[in-house]
Amino acid sequence: MLRLLAGEAARRFGARAAVESGTSRLSFADLDRLSDQVAAGLSHRGVRVGDVLALVLPDGPEFVVCYLAAAKIGAVTAGLDARHPARLALLSRLDPDLVVTAPRLLPSLPGRDVVTLPTTLPTTLPASPPTGPTELGDLPPASWLGALARNEPPPPPMPPDPGRPVVITHTSGRTGPPKAALFGDRQLEAIRAHGAGVRWGRGDARLLSHPMGHLAFATRLPLILQTGRTTYLLPSWDPESALRLACEKRLRVLQGTPAQLAAMLDLPGKPPSFELVLSTGGPAPPGLIRRLREHFGAPVCNRYLCTEAGLGLGTRPDDPPQDAELTVGRPRAGVDLSVRDSTGRPLPAGEEGEVLLRSQAVMSGYVGDGDPRVFARDGFVRTGDTGFLDDLGRLHLVGTQSRS
């Protein structure tokens, strides 16, 4: 699926930026072309269908090119945060067939097949860059993709297979060691269909608020390709740089975790205007939702899910303001929600119990260590969070252990 979407995105959006860091820029056309060359290179190195490719890279164009290249040959990408203190332990549990990294991010790994890219592209966002971003499509691939890229066609397309695994993303580890959740074509297709349907284009540019290996990017790449959404990156997230970039690029949607958005409220000066504020990565407290709405003068949506579920709940921009303040909204299209007691019995409105989610986007399972009891017998995912439904079908959370 990703191979077809990348080709169509290249045809439709061409020179539009797919990824921009402030000093480097990769268009949709170049993303498709370069990922073809890296797909050929990976195949030449012996990477086969079902092999695991671990990416221990800074967030940037290299990550997207390698992820898309792996998908084109049926390999499975596992993105590991280059700054995560447990990255070596996570790498050992995955036991990947190939590791792609950048200088000084990993120690020597005897016995592993490791490719270190020749350089890391500059990703510092200057206050007033004297020139525009470097067009990566104009650079020789060898200058930043090294021996991974081969100037030849990739292997022929594979037949469709909804069960083919595509990407591994890790839970946050707030309830124990991070777990590796596997998503395949079936799940990515459900996420794409939910977010874009049959339409192409009209994707609002966004500032990435999570590492690229996180669920928010790793499973949303099909949606990004179909909508032509530009993804803006920061070398490391801080509220001042994030808000400055949002102003420079005239972003219409501000997205971040509750903690990230709260940090923006304390910055001096007049706040910029947005059409929508999205709070993701965990439920936001009522006071924060009110402050965000008043500070930025825009509707605020409260989103909720766990990594294993793929899709979750959320309030909508046209909902009454108190919905986002008091609840995490209603299930999104195609998502089933259930609140159950300790025996698995569904509870009526007003009674507290464990929150469970089900959709076509639910992960295939864990890779390596992981509790299989996360799945109920009827396919629901146990989130570990506690809440209750009200008479309008909105979910109120009273205790969270979210793994997203």
C-alpha cells in the first residue's frame, strides 16, 4: 500500500515539501524516487520480505526515506528514538536483520549488520535563516544516504497482502518496559481510510510533536502521503522553537501533548492565531483545555488512545467546549468502545470500569515480550485505564495508565 501511495503522492504533489527541517527539505517526488533507490540498495544487501530494519536515526528525511524503502520491499521498520536511554535494550529484544544509524548514536554492535550513514543532515532551526532549506533531491544520494542507495529500479511490486507486517512502534513504557507493537497493511489501511477516505490533498501542514518512530507518525504515513501534508521537524522539541516555527510557516493547526501545549502558555508576547488546537498523547485536564482555548482563541480537541489500539476517541471542533474539558469525547468512526468490570461484563452509563477499544486498526500483536492478555476474547484491547460513559456516549477518564 505504501508503495502505491508514495507513487501517487509524487505524481499529485511533486515538488511540495514532504519533510522540512528548516535547513533541509525533501519533496514528495524526491521521497518516492530516493526511497526506490534505497529499496534497491536494501534488496542488494540481502534484506528480504519480513526482515526487520531498525532505524536508530534523528528525526529527519533519512528516516522517512528508509521507512518507505523498507515497505516497498516488504521489510518491517522499527524506529527507535535515538535519544531513548533504553534503545540498546530495545534493539536487543527486536533482534533486527539490519540496523541503520548515524554517527555517534550507537556503540559498536559486534555480530550485527549495521549501516552508519555518512553524515547527519543539519537540522538546527536558526532564528533567521539567510537562505532557504537545502533541496535534498538536488544532492547526490551517496552524500547522505551512503551505500544504502543504488541508482537502479527497486524490486517489482509484491501482490497485495492485508496481513503483511509493515512497522513496529513502541509503547511509552509508563506501565513497565516499552513493548513493541506490530502493525501491518490491514491496520495502516484502516487508519488511512479513517483519516482521508477517498480524497486526495487538503492536508494541513503539521509540526511533529513526537519522534518519528512513535505511533503518531509511524502508522500515519499513509495518511500523510494521501493528503499531501508537509511534516515540519525540530532537532529537539522546545516550546519557543515550536511556536516560532508554527508562526513562520503559518500553520493552521497546533498539535502537541498536554505538557507541550501547557509549556507554550507561559511564553511572553502575543500568542499567534490558530484555527484548531489538538491535544494528543494523553488526556488533558479541564483547566488546561480552557486556558488553551482562551489563549489561542481556537477550538481545542482532546484526543485519547493507547498504542495497541491504533485508533481511539476524541472531541470535535464543533462540540460544546465542555466536552473537551470534561471528557475525551466519543469513539471515532469505526472504533468500538466498551467499559467493563473485572469479570469482563460491559457496564452501563455512569459505572466506572476498565476502558477497552476495538477497530480494524488494533495491532497484530507484540513482538517479543508482551502480555497477550491485552486482548479480550472478542478482539477488544484492554487499555488499563479506568473511566465511565455518560448518557451521551462520551468517555470520562478517572485513572490513566495509557501506553501510547
